[in-house]
Amino acid sequence: MSFEIQVRRADETGTMWTEFHNTTLDKSGKPLHWIWDSDIPLECMAHSVRIRSKAETSKIWSQWSLWETVLGLDTSNNSGPQIFPNEKIVEEGSDIILCCIGRKSQILKEFFLAPPLHVFSHIDSQVRLLTVKNVSHQGVPHITVYCQESCDEEQCYDHAVFFVGKSPDAPNDFSCQTQDMRTVTCTWSQGGDTYLYGRHSPKYTLYEEFSQKKVPCTVSCSEQCSCSWDIGQQRILNITVTVENPLGKKTATDVFDVTHRIYPAAPSQLWEECTDTKITLYWKHQNKGIELFCQTEVLLPDGKVELHNSSDTHHYASQSITLDGLQPYTEYTTRVHCGAAKHFWRWSEWSEARTIRTNEAIPSGKLDIWREITPVQGGRNVTLFWKQAPSFQANGENISYEVTWGKVEDGSKSESISFSSVYNSTRISIDNHSYRISITAKNNVNYSLPSVLIIPSTTDTKELKEEQVNGTDDGVFITWNPRHIYDNYIVDWCNFPMLQPCDLQWKRFGPNTSSALINSAAFIPGVRYNFQIYGSVANKASLLEKKTGFLRELPPVLDPVVEKVELTFNAVTLCWDSYPTNESQPGFVRGYHVYVSPLQEDCSLKGSQKHVLPDDSVLCKYTIENPEEKRYTVKHLSSNTKYKLVVKAYTGGGETPIVNFIYIDTPLNSNMLYLLVLLVIVPALVAAICRWKMKWVKECCCPVIPSPNKSKVLSFKEFKIGSEKVLKISDCIPDMLAVDSKAEAQKLHPWSQLSSMTTDDKIDDNNSSCIYLNENEERDFTPTSTPQTHTWFENFAYSSHLAVESDPYQLPKTTEASKPELSVMLYQPHLCFDIFKEDVASAPRETAGRKTNLRYVSQTDVRCLGRKL
């Protein structure tokens, strides 16, 4: 049968809800019912409903019934305003419509929420509606609604409190179990918070479906909820747990066989029996008659955990397990838990942990020992070191160490000394014989096996070159050349090289090892560590190689101090001989950088590399790759220039920033000064001297030939031949005349017919014509008694056409007998040269360049007619 149901409200004309309801009718005539939840409380206004029906196979509906109206309280006489709905629990996330109904004679003035929420309101004179969408908890446990009429009396107010919460979650992990087959305990987790407390908090009930009985137990909840009760003889159970609050309820079900849900009680009362390598552990349990399977957990000294299983087939009240293969005098922590051997369900809780120490035993393994030999006068000091190797076990308390030593050759009585466990080194003095040294550990039981070292009779003092090795982030990596004769290798070093004692450390390596990464928590960057590699055979060690290196190199702490500067005009030599390159440096000094630059410009010196500083200034960099070369000459500098220089050492860690410079001034170039003197000063000096001695220089280098027209000698009484003035020899006697040959002289005598010499005496071929020179002195002329042949000349520098009428060398009386107009002062020659012999030296005032004719040479001072012209 199908029914159609419609609902409408008093303030609405149309239908606001339609629903179809199908049901099957029976012959009992039981009345049918239908439930509809209104979003508006029914008290707020009148609601009307009607219904019609039809058979399922029919398409025709019956007539509608009449509207059946349910009146709201807005038509009743209330004593004051009322707030609906009556249910004060609101589910979080839902929508709710609240209404306030006032009295007929009053008007509603206010209707609001606290805390305020976003609402939709419907206003009427007597009824007000508030619609709240998606209600949230908002961190407050409730919402308060206030309603007030227009009057001020107490009955004009009303308020209601609504609690916002959630329906409970279904019980999680719901399960039931038993420890003794009589009592069952069910457990589950609560789920999320419902925000409802007190009487509105969730309520739990358990129900057994097979017996149709409520489970008689009290639920207790903390982290988990649990409930226990006695099941009697029942073995199959179907348990349903229900959790419920005003907003809803949830259920969970568990169906089980009790024999399959055994959860044993935790073992108790643990005790043990032990030896040096074995522990037998005992415990008791409460699950009598139940076969248990137990598991023992053993915590080893290294933190690892071992599990050992055991079974109890005899159903005894106690059970045990034996643990063997343990270390002597070692603590072990144990605990036990058990489960049903048949139909295992889960482990019981762990028993209390119990710590057990095994008994003492003889120390196992050997000590790891090493030595440091220092030669002294008459013998050696041997410092012995020992430590517990990884394979060594003390196996007891009260550990002590015994050192024994004696000579190998003669088997004399050995010496020994004991030390407590706090010592790990000692020093003994021995002579230069070979010694056998042994060290043993001792506890309360006995001694360990001895560790032996043989000190040879001669200490190996050969010098080995140290090789540099590189460090890594994990340590210092070293390698060595293996030798097949050794059965192991030892590498030793000092953790603190600068201290005494230096905390000597060592490591042993097998015969097939040729490299190792040496690391230590004491290694720090910038410290140089020295490593010695020894080969050992038959307990005798020999030094093989030496290595030195850093965990990480750092830049040098100090810069080289330039102790000496040698300057030239184009180079500077720097010396820093005292700069150390040893272990004091925080890295291997690889070399040096010399930086140079003029103060006022970028550097471009030949042979250098460009280096840019952080401030973008540029320097010239020279690299010296030999750390022992502590002298360098920077060339190609400019003279008379200021430079800044710095020397930086660099290591594998680089170099420190450039901060301090030294400043130099190159001197002036002396060669340039000399050149300047040669090119400027000397010519200037020569010019000055030449100017000072101009007349002398001019006379020596380029004498001026006087012009006859400008000469003072023309200031005489004129005698002309044609238009030329003529100076006769009788007027002025020249300083010097030269006649190249007799023939020339003969030609120059046109006045010979006037000579007073009429003798026909032939002149001897050996006779020579002479020139008489006047030394600017007047001399008396004394004629010789012997007749002489003389040659007279005119000065043809002035005229070549003059005829001389008389002999100038005649005696005064003879001269007077001549023509009166040719009276002259007699000239007495001072010197007479043979003018026909070419090797005769010229007079001091004669110039070179004799030709084939008569030449006038020079004339400075002459005396004419007794006066100077």
C-alpha cells in the first residue's frame, strides 16, 4: 500500500513537505504510524497534515483526507515568553531553528544568542525565529539564547542554554579475553571527544546475545575502557557493546571461544643461578592447568637484544630457561612474558626486569702494548704503554697490570712491577743489551696471557725523510710500502704534539694492509701530526717510514717579515731569511707570493700575474714555489717611483688576506743623469766656452779673410792703378810671404831692370831665395860684405799689377838714390827659410796649403813708413 503525506504550516499557503510512505497491510488491523521531524519546533506555530493512499498496482489515488491541524503554543495563554525546542542538546555541524513565543498582549523586543553567531531571523509580533547554520563547538561548552518582551517585569524575560556536542564514535579495538578461563575482560578505546559531560556524557552497556542478558559489569575508562565479569561454564560468547549519548549511539560486537582468548598473567618472582658463562632463570605464573609458551628477552652489554623461547609441558607452577655462551663478569638484563601454547592469542605483560652479573673468570685475550725508546747516556729509557684491545676481556674486577723485563741473551733474573687499573704507561731504564718486556693483566681469578715486546740491542737511529700526507674530513690518510717479512704493522702518533707527554697513540694493522685512515677526536685543523710506521715480526718492531700531515691545512698565522730591502733604480730585492717553515706553521708552507703595485695606478709589471683584491684594486703577483727560497728580486720597476709591496706565505689552506704593505721609493736613474749631462750640460758648457773664447776659436777654426775694401790698410795715401787702390810694399811690409819656386819668384820681378844689382855674377845653383820674416821688431840691417842675390816681392793679395821700382833691401843711401817717391823703411829679416825645400817647417803664423804660386798668408801688425796702420 502507498501513502502520500503532505504537511503545511499556519503562516504558509502552500505545502512545505511531501513524503511517500510504503507499507504492507496485514489482517491484524494494527494501526500504522509515521514520524516526521520538523526543522521548526512544533510548539512555535500550527502545522497541518493530510494523507491519501492507493494500492501498489493501481494508478489512481484516493481522495485527500481533511487537514488535521496541530496547534502551536502561540495560541495559548503563557505566563511569559517561551523558547523552543525543548531539547537543549545540539549536534555540531547541524542547522537549528530557535523560536521565542511571546504572550498575546506583548510584543517581542529582543531575541539573540551569546556568544553571537551568524543567524537568519524571522520577525513577527508574537513569534520570532532564529536560524543558526552549521553550529560549531567554538571552544565553549554551550550557547545561551535570550528573549525579551517589550515590558520590563521579571516575567518578561526568558533564556535557554543549548549544549553543542557530537554523537559518540563506535568503540574501537573491541575485544574480549581471559586469563583463567573463568573471568572474561573486554576492552575498547573511547573514540573522540563528544563535548558532552555529566549526565550527557556517553554511556556504555554490554549485552550477551546468546544468553539474551545484559552483562553484569561496571565499565571503567581511562586510556582504555574495560569491563570484567564471571562467565561460569559458558565457552562461546557474543558480546555487543553500546555507547550512547543524547545525540546518538554506536555499537561494536565480538564473538569468540574463550579457549582461544587466553591472555596469561605476567610471570612473577624471578630468580637465577649462574656461572661465568651461563645463567639459569626461574619464574612463577598463575595460570595453572594452562600450557604456556614463554619468551625471555636478554639485553646484552652492547645494547643488542636476544630472545630465547621455552615451553612448559608439565603445567608446573614454575618455569625456567638456561642462557649460555655469556661473557664472564658481565651484566645482563632479562625479563619474561608468556602466551598460550595452544590457540595463541597474545603475549602476557612483561615481568619485572632483572639484572644479573655472571661470575669472574681469567682475563681473556692479550693487552695491546707499545713503546717509545729514548737514547740516554749509557743506555735507553723505554716508555711502555698498554691498553685493552677490542678482543681483550678483563672478566673480573680489581684489575691490575704487571710489567716484567729482562735481558734476552744471558737469561738473568727479570724485574717486575705492578700497577693498578688507573695506570696505562710506565718508564723503565735499560742498558744497550737486548731486552724482553712482557705485560699481563690480573683479576681475582688469575693472570691473562702476556703481551711481549723485544727491544733490540741497538736502537735504529737512521734518518728517514718525512713524507707529507693529506688530511680529509674523516682523518689523515697514510700509505706505506708493504714488506712480506712483517706479520703486522704499527702506526703511532701524538694526539697533542706540542705537549709533554704528548698522549702517544698507536694502531695495529695486518700484514696485507698498506694504507690506513688515522682519525682521532683530538685531531684539529692547523696542527701538524707526525706518524711513524713500524713493521713487526717476532715481537720486534723496526721503523720503516715517517709521515707528517694535517687534518686540514690553514693559512699561515704570521706573514714573512721583510728584514732587508735592496733598491736600485729599476729593481728591489726583498729578504725574509728568518721566516720559519717548520711545525709551528698551521700548514705546509708551499711557497710565497710577492705582491707589488705603484700607489697611483694598476700594475702591469713584466713577468707578473694580475691579482684583484676584494676592493677591486689590482696588484702584480709573483710566485715563489720553493719555501726555502727567501729572497726575491722584483725587476722592471720605474725609477723615482713609490711602490707598495707585501710578501705572503701560502700553504695548502691558502694565505691570509692582504692587510699591511711596505712602501719603497726607487732612486733616480744615474745613467739617465749621466746621459743628461752628456746631452745637455756638456754641450752647454762647450757653447759657453766657445762664446767666451769666440775670437780665439774663430781664428783657430775658421780665420776670416779680411776684405781689402774694409781693411785699415787702405787708409793710406791713395795709389791707384785703374780703379783699384794699390798698397805698395814700400808702404807696408807683410808678415810673411811664401814663394813656391824660383821660377815664380823670377816672374814676380818686373822691376828687376831697376835693381841696383847689375852684377853679371851667376848665382850658384845652391843659392836659395829667402823670405825674411819680421817678428814685429825693428832690427838694424847690416849688409854683408859678400854679394848676395835677393828676391823682392809685391803683396799680390792686394794687386797683381804693381811694379816695384826699387830694391827694398838697399841701404839707405842706395834707397835715396832711387826714385824719391819710393822711399821705404828698411826691413831687416829675422829668419830666412829655403823656400825651395818642401821639408822646411813653415813659420808659426803660416797656414797650410802651399800651391804652385805665390800666396799671401796673413798680416796682423805691420809698420808702414814708421807708423802702424
